Amino acid sequence: MNTMWIENEPCALRAWAEGRMIYLELTDGRIVGFPADRFKILRAAPEEKLKKVSVEVNGYALRWEELDEDLTVQGVVAGRFQLPLPEQAA
């Protein structure tokens, strides 16, 4: 029996920011979110600039033009962040 495996990379339909969280709606129906503070450039950006996120490259990338920052949707969904989670206050 032959089995054909097709890689189905995550693709974003839309992206938005609420507070310091970035959210993506994916083509498979999932909504995923991540803290902007997990990326160096986004961590330094004010909330009004975070809200100017756009979906590019047919849903495979996120772009912040004013910040000159690009992230891949696949990297975000896989949890490949630049910075660790901040330590939680006890």
C-alpha cells in the first residue's frame, strides 16, 4: 500500500494584537496567540505599533512594516521564540 504524506504548514487568514498579545487565525480553524515580548523588536514596540500587523506571503508570514519585523507563521506555531518567558512573580 502506498501512502502519500502531504506536509500541511500552518497558514494565517488574519492576525491582530490585543494588549501585548498577538493572535493568528489559521486556515485549519485554530486561533493561536503569543506574547509580543517573546521577540526582541516586538518587546520594545508600543502597543499601537503592535496592532499594525499584517499577514503576508499568502498567509505564511507576519509583517510589521513600521518596525521592519517579519515572523514566519510556522515558527510562531512551533513555538520558536527569540526570548524566554519572563519569570513569574511569586
